[in-house]
Amino acid sequence: MSGGSVQLAEPGVLSLAGTLDYRSGPRLREQGRALIASSPAAALVLDCTAVEMSSSVGLSLLLAFMRDAKGAGKTLEVRGMPHGMREIAEVYGLDEILALQ
């Protein structure tokens, strides 16, 4: 998959997929913000199992989506984070901030 995508996979579950980098980041940021705001679910899950490649932009997106959810009075848990993203998150101490499943 080229580029990246974020979409509502099922009620309360957002799916993040593809390549997360400086080219896809701004578009994904806006799409994710809109999906979080429009979801009626109080508890959301961000499924990252389909992420193929991620730069630090991917972690930035996750943090931004966490802020969006909190601002909307919702919770957001991250599941299926690829190994490379998880390692970067651990190095920066973000594994404790991100609610990883």
C-alpha cells in the first residue's frame, strides 16, 4: 500500500494503514481528527496492524489522536502497533503515554 489511510473499520475502531511519513501525515492528521470527533463511541481503539512503514510521523499521529480523543471526552487505546513503532515508542517513553494493547 502506498501512502497511508485512516478509516472507521467498525463502530469504535479506527484503522491506520500503509506508510506513515511526512507526505501522508498531514492528510491523516485531519482525517483522524474528523473521525474521532464524529464517532459516537466514548471508547475508541486505533488499530495499527496494517501499518507497513512508519517514521516518527506515525508516533506523532498517535499522540495527536490521543489529544483529539481526550478533547472530545473519549478514550483511545492503540492496538497492533508494529514492532518498529513500538521500539521507537519505548525509547522515548511513549509506551506509557500511549494506551497500547
